[in-house]
Amino acid sequence: MASQQNCTEPNREDLPLVLLHYQPPFDIHIFKHHLRPYFRLLDPSELPEPTNPFSSRAKSLRALVSVGIFPVTRETLSLLPSLELVVGSSAGVNHIDLQECRRRGIAVTNTGPAFCEDAADYAVALLIDVLRRLSACDRYVRDGLWPEKGDYPLALKLGGKRVGIVGLGNIGSEVAKRLLAFGCSIAYNSRRKKDSVSFPYYANVSDLATNSDVLILCCPLTDETRHMINKDAMNALGKEGVIINIGRGALVDEKELVQFLVNGDIRGAGLDVFENEPHVPEKLYALDNVVLSPHRAVITPESFEAAVKLVLANLKAFFSNEPLLSPVQN
Ligand SMILES: O=CC(=O)O
């Protein structure tokens, strides 16, 4: 019986070798659980060499899984001369040196498709919270202010708002779908105009802001998009404008944003991401027109499981010479 099983089970030495790149103590057991049947996993934290954890097998390694957002730097990549694929486990891949990957012809994948529905739900939740003041109302009741101060001031309606989506990829498209159902109108900014949608397109984000009540940031952080929401864009959005950020903190010039919010030069913001996480500008704590969230937009247990399966599917496709499922246009 035992020898029969040995005949059908693959010899582990024949399985492709895959490097898991992450920062301990990040818990990667779910990745190991899903990938181990198909790959030999190289986990640097289990290797004895302290200086160059990849050294012995690095020369032949063709694929790396970037778990979490631990940086995949040029230095890391330089230790892996045969690398052809970096599989990201997150939607955003700004922690990976994309320029170096492009230069070396290394393909990169992300898990945007697995996370897009949860991220879009969260963007809508933040927007409703900012407009209708849900969290502020909650604080009002808990702090016992209702009997003392009377009715809470009326807040704003979602339906009818002109929403400008910055980045109409997997996540932005799901946001658009949801907000159309709420009766909002949609316009967008992205690297290129998309033939597949009829929403108004603005090549310049300040022009989008001028024509929007709300900006929702869903685009990747790159050299081009860093601080794209600057003073000009916020002035263009105007005093009644709202910013929702579920992308990356550095899409916005955070210092300027804080000033605009403190001075009442925009109406409010819903922020899941910050420039220097987990640190949040303290001035924001005192503002009732801001909803703060600790970078939780994309993840639910369900989407996390889907993301791990997408990581596996990308690896399997690569080692079978089939098209990658979620390549990043790099
Ligand atoms: O922010 C989370 C992600 O990029 O997956």
C-alpha cells in the first residue's frame, strides 16, 4: 500500500522551488498550507545562514511570493539572478521595485481581483460615514450628548453626488458599480481613457476634482501618482468636497490634507491609509468630519482566502507556461 502511494505522489525534489518573502512574525501558515502540495517552499526564516538567507539555492530560483507588504528591493532582487516572477499577495504592489522588475523582465502579479469587492464596499462605507456622519453620531450618543444637546445636525445625502474615481481598475470599477446603484454619477481619472466605459474621463486629476463632489482614490501608488492629490487638486475640489482614500496614503499630500481639513477648506475625508502607517496625524483625531480606519479596507477572511488561491493560481500558471491570472501592467 505504502509503495503504491509512493508511485503516484510526486517526488518533492521535482517540484518547483518558490521563495516566500515576508517579514516575520507575519503569519504565513495559510500560504504554506495552500502552496506546499505543489511547490518546494523556501522560507528564509527557517534557514541557518544569517547574512544571505537565499544564498545556496538563489541561483536557480525562478519565482518569489511576496507575502504582505515587506519591501522587495533592488538588493533583494539582485540576490536572485534567475528570477522571472514576483507574485504579490496584496492589491497594491508599491512595496516591490517595479522599475527593477521591468528592467530585468521579471513579471509581477497582484491580488486586486480577490480584494476588489471588499475594498469597494469599504470605500462606499467610508463615504456614507463621512456624508451621513455615522461615526460622529455614534460618538454623540455614546457620550450622552443627545439628551443634553438635543438633535444631531442633519447630514448630507449620498444619492445625486458627483463622484470622481481616481483609478478605474478592479477596485475602482466595483466602486462605480455600487455608487451608480445609489444614484451617484461617475467620472474618472486614470492613466488612459477606457473604451469599455462611457463615464466622463479627465486626464488631469484637478479637472476631475473641479467636476466632482467626492474623490475616491483607488489607484496604485507609483512615482507618477505620489502626492497627486495636492493643494491644487484640493482647491479644485473645493470647500464642499470629500476625499475617500482606500489606495495608499502617499497618493495624497497628507500635510496639505490635514491643513485643508482643519481649516474647513474641504468638507471631510474617509481615510483607510496614511503616509506613515501605523502613525496617523494627531490633528485628525479631533476632527468630526474625518473617519479614520487602520488599513482594513481590502481584507476579510473570505477575500484573504481568495487572495491566497490567486497566488497559487498565478504560480501554477507560470510553471505550466500559461498566461498569468492577474499580471500587473508594468
Ligand atoms: O492595502 C492592501 C493591499 O494592497 O492589498
